[in-house]
Amino acid sequence: MRTGSEPLTARSPLRMRFWFSVWGLAWAALGTAAFALTGRTGWAVACGVLMVVVAADLAWVVHRIRQGPHYQPGRDIPPYDPPDAP
């Protein structure tokens, strides 16, 4: 059932964000290693910084997922009531 307030009551797709973070972490690690082995220090550092940022995001997503269904509602949790129009 659509209420027209979906942008205000949208829920974060944490599981999808988790898998994108895992994918990004793998690519950043590969990039860091590849650039370090080929002697491109600047690119290796950039990939390393990206890897740290992605790892922090991954940790935050895992933290939110572990908080339970209040923060990661499943299909069995009904949508929130639409906010009152001002």
C-alpha cells in the first residue's frame, strides 16, 4: 500500500549496503595490493584510504543490522504511519 510519503518513511536496505561494502572492500584491497606491487605509491595510498572508509562503513552497517528489526525492518513489520502534513 502506497501512502505518498515514501521518501520521508523510507527504510535503509542494510543487507544490500552490506554486500556492496564487502564488494568495495575486496576491490579496494586488490587495488591497494596491485598498485603497491607495481610501484604506484599514490594510487596505492588512495586505495588504502578508500579501503579504510569502506571498512568503517561496513562496521557501521553490521552494527545497525545487529540492533535488530527496529532498525532493519523485515517484510513482517508493517510500514510506519505517514507523517502529519504541516
